[in-house]
Amino acid sequence: MTTVSIIGGSGYGGGELLRLLLGHPNVEIKEVTSRSHLGEYVYQVHPNLRKQTQLKFSDPAALESVDVLFLAQPHGQAQHHIEEYARLAPRIIDLAADFRLRDAALYSQWYGEAHAAPAWLSKFVYGLPELHRAELMKASYVSGVGCNATASNLALLPLIKADLLDLTFPIFVEIKVGSSEGGAEGNSGSMHAERANVIRTFSAFGHRHTAEVIQELGVKPDCISLTMTAVDLVRGVLATAHAKVKPDVATKDLWKAYRAAAIENPFLRVVKEQRGIYRVPEPKILAGSNYADLGFELDESTGHVVAMCAIDNLMKGASGSAVQCMNLMMGWDETSGLEFMGLHPI
């Protein structure tokens, strides 16, 4: 069995990693660390894991060597300890934003500070298998993905890959997000009294995840803009992108592009139905699953295309993609441990 440990296991991302890895057929969880919950059973923090494990949170300073090390810490911590972590494991998967951007100058621009370990940026592969599957199969170090960037990238991926967009026109992406995106610690704005029953735009433009979309899709910085809106949902992200297709592009061309993406990627599904309730992508039915549902609509008279992607932000937008990356790194079936398909009704 392949041994794995998690540094920072008390947050939502760490809890999802635990849930997935406990059910993975090829791994053994060796340690899960948390300074704030040191010595407590992990199920005391993640109650869905009761009767699934007797693991207790351990001290990160006393971590032993493993085959794969997951970093589920808040942003900004891993870059200060990456040399130490690399001595503990030959393979590292970091869920935070520390190593998502390959350019140190771009990191400084979007995060407002110099990177503490710029030499390591080029060693990490961006952890979205739909974009970097071949590289991940050979990778030793993998970065996490921003959940909002993931939804945006996947919504637009079929259009970009098939070269259907007229990139002389800007792309606007409206992203609706659930409260779990704020993390387990949260803030005053994430309290139930303030967060319930809201539709609140909290970042009109300039969100940090924009940098990942620019980097991964190869578009010019002034070509794309992301707007973030909080909605009354715990899990889930829905990205709705507005763009313009090239002249003479028809609906049949979009069908071909989206179907090709779904065939090539086990967790991408095209949702464009003529009847029923769930005719377009919707985060609700994806809770707990690693699927990304894609949809589109095209006004052939104007060339205006609306591209959609729904995901569970804690799964395909974080821990699910991390486990998918581990599977590729280790040469296992890409879907191992990720077979849960969501619930309906929920």
C-alpha cells in the first residue's frame, strides 16, 4: 500500500481528502496533522468520519516520511516549508495557491507579496488533469487548483481547444459560489446570520483566481474578467462565461467540441437537455462528487455564446482533483476512490 499523510487536516479541504483517501483502495493514511486539534480524533472535527477511522491529529513537527504528502494548509504556508516537506516525501500535492502560478512576477502581482520559494514554482505541475494529464503522469510535485478558476477553465476548455472563440472580444465569467469556499474558519461575512438568503457580489473583478485562467487558457490578461457572487449554498460553484465565437461557427460545432472533451475526460459531462428539471449544469446534484457538468447556448445570429460549468468546490475544485492527480502520478486508474456520483434529491 502507498502511504500518505495530510498536513493541515482540520479544514474543509483536509476533511474531504480524509473521506476520499479512507475509501481509496491503494493507500494507507499514516498521519493527519493539526496544531489546533492536536491529539483529538479526526472524527471529532469531521463527524461524517465516525466509525471510519481512529486516527488522531498529530503534530506536524513530528511527521514521518511517506510516499505521498498532501498539503491542505491555508494559503502562504507551504512555500515557507517546501524544502522540509520535500525531505519527507518524493511526491507532494499542495491544495493551496502557493505553487499554482509558474511566474514569480505574476504571483507578486496577484497576491501582493514576493514568493518565498520562487525556484520551486517551475517544479510544480498545475493540478487540473483535463489540462495537464500527460505531465501529471510524470510529476513529483503538483499544485492545487482554485475552485473558481477550475469552473472557468472547464467551461471554456472545449471552446478554446477547438479554436472556436473570437478572442478579439472580451470574455466575462460570472461565478456563483457557496459558503464553504470561505474555509472552515470563515469570517464575519460567512456567519449564518449574514450569509443566509443572500446573493452578494464580493469581487466584481480582480479576483486572484483570474491569474490561473489567464495562465492555463493562454488568453491575454485584458481578454478575460471574473466576477464572484456569493449565493445561499454550502457547496458548489457555477461559472457562466459570456464570449463570442468566430464567424460561421454553428451549434453543431460546439456540440462536437463539448462531446470531444467529455469523451477524453472521465469526469466531464455535457448537460444540455431539452426536457426535465436539470437541463443545464447545476451544482446541487454534484455535492460530494468529482464531476464537472458542462453546458452551452449559442445565439447563431450574433455569435454570442454562453458556456457553463458546475462543480463541487471542495471536490473537483480542490480535494477531488488532488486525488485524481495522485492517481495519475502513481499510474493508477484515474477514477480510483472518486466513484461517488452525487445524490438526488438532496
